Amino acid sequence: MELVSGKMTSKGQITIPKELREKLGLSEGDQFKFLIENDEVRIEPIKKKLLSQAIGRITSEESIDFEKMREIARQEASKHILSEGFEHE
């Protein structure tokens, strides 16, 4: 087990040392879960990035036509169903 220390700011923020971020492949915006047991705290990165977690973080310099995106998704799904077949339950 490796000992790495950090310091908490007055706002409750803790900086994760660079060597630890690199070792764990962490980057800005990553989320963490805090597991508390007795007087110990374990911090684990949340590896999966779900679209629901990204909402509000997506930016674009041009307007996004959601209706066009839906139509393209429908067309691609149709192509996939026609090429792969579709089984009903």
C-alpha cells in the first residue's frame, strides 16, 4: 500500500496528487463515490460515463437539430434491423 497525502481547502476540496491521477487514469470531470465505514473513508472513481451524467456538459458552437438527430438514429436502426434481421418475442 502506497501512502500519498493531500490537504483539504476551506471549501472542502481535496487535490488528488498528479502521480495518483496519472496512475489511476483520472481526468477533470471524473466523478467519485465515497464509501464510509467506521472512521475510514474510501474514495473510488466512477468509471462508467453515462449519457445522463453528461447532460449539461455537452457544448456545441452551432445549434443542434434534435429532430434531425432522431431521424438519423431511426434510419440507422432500420438499416441495422434490415441487415441483421429482427426477432419478435
